[in-house]
Amino acid sequence: MMTDQLMRMILSKWVSKPIYAAAELGIADLLAAGPLTSEELARLTRTRPDALYRLLRALASVGIFAEGDERSFRLTPMASLLQSGALQSGSLRSTAQSFNAEWNDRAWMHLLDGLRRGCTPFEEAFGESFVDWLESNPHQAELLRRANATRAGQYLRALCEAYDFSQFASLTDLGGGYGILLREIMLANPKLPGTLADLASVLPAARKTMEAAGVGERCTVVECDFFRSVPAGSDAYLLANVLHDWPDERAGVILANCRRAMSTGSTLLIVEMIIPPGNEPSAAKLLDLEMLVVTGGRERTEGEFRALLAAAELSLERILPVGQGLFILEAVVR
């Protein structure tokens, strides 16, 4: 019934918040070696046994953990996704921690302010931009990077299969973070030299990623603030899940700097969700609200992407589906 469906939506925090608590406490890691009772788990997590039991019982009722005899609990396939190791494809622990954290709740509490006054709810809640706040909250920044790396890991193979990167003489990944995406592209294309360009804070982890994968010798890791400039001379540039973090004006600055770095024949590849028209269900339409609340950015329609690129003197040549709602937008110099 519609009433039941709407009620589940209204009360969705009854599931998402317990998932967050279990992720914060590391319950899935503690159960990796086998079942434990709620008493044992409470002792290990320094929580109250009865309250923890009630939380795990509720999660078990929706398939996250399974209850056995004497209040014992074990992992289920879904619960296993909450284990640590967010750089490993499939782990969602960091995602659960980031998107249900107290800071995220505080930002969403100002959604009405954003709707009424056009402000960014996060900035209304904290008095500074999300980027600036992350600089002084390194633990949360690390969780978010891990969550983003996990997301990249979920579409890596599909991306490499959807696009022929071997046609390029070189590829620069702008805002590439830990280098998870660029690593997989280079592994799939053994002759392709790569450059990872990002802020200085993530470069040590990026170098480790490349060296561990055996592609360190053909991958250059450079400091880059793409609001100031972009390294010139690459055959192709990659912006994966970058533009949606920013409003049109700031996204336009990034694209203009890409255009200045590009020469005739260069290609810009943008990996993003595209909002479909009409009432079609889409994760992009929901993620767009997270962007509205936290970063002031947005997910975009095809028409909005075309307009942004045209303003930067770039032309959208084709759009290729990747899966999971993502697309590759291929743009060239006009």
C-alpha cells in the first residue's frame, strides 16, 4: 500500500542510523572470526549490553547480521560489507560513517534555509565551506576519501570496458584522490603513461597505490589545484565525480583551466551521473540533494553539461553509459 511505502521512507533513519552505529563501533570487524554474543560485543565496544543487543536485533531483522542462540550474532553477506578496508571494492563502512555522521545531520537540518534563502545548508550550520571544514577535520576527510575510493572501485571494470583508453598517448586524472581509478585504467592499458594531479595531502597515498600496483614507474604524481591551473601537455584529461561537487560558476573555472591546458586533438573525459528527464527514478536526483546540502554543487542534466562545456569552449562529442547511473562524457576543443 502507498501508506506503508511512504511510512518506510519517512522512518528510513530507523535503519540508516543503526547501520551508522554498527559501522562506527566496528561490529562487522569483530564478527569476522565468528559469532559473538551481545555481551561480548558490548565489552569489546564499551557499550551497554542490552542497548547493543536491541540495535543488533533490529539490524538482523533487515538482513544485516543474523541472531543465533543466547543473543549471539554472526555476519551476513550484507553485514560483511561493513567490514574495514574501504579501498577494497565493495566495503561500505566508510560510506555508512560519512553519510550518517553528526556533521551531515547538522547540515541537513538547515535544508529549509537553503530552500528559502539560497544558502548552502552546510555553510549555514558550520559557518565555513565543506572544503575548508574538511581541512580542520582530517578524520572525516579520510573517511570521505575512503568512501569515494570505494565508490570508484564499484565501477572500475565497467569504466575500463566502456571506453578505449589505449588510443591516448597519455592520461591525466584531475582530482584523482588515492589513484584507484587511474591505477585500474593503467593496469588495463599497459602502455599508457598516467599522471595523477591532486592536492598535496593525498599524494603520498596515491604514490603508494601506484607503486603497490606496479605502475609507479609510468605514473607521475603531481600537486594540483585545478581552480588555479591544470598540468598542460596530456593527450587526455579525466574528471571523475569532480564537477558535481561544485556550483556552475566554480565548475566553469575547472573546465576553463582544462581548456587552457588542452591543445587541438586533446580529449576531456568527464565521469558523472546524468539526471534523466521527467519522473524517471534516478539516484542522481537524490544525490543532487546531498550536493545541494553539503557542497553547494549539483548533479546535472545532459543539457546543463553541454552548456557548461560550451561556455569553456569545449564541445560534447558523445556520451557513453558506464552503469550504476554513471556516464562518460567525451569533450574536445571547439
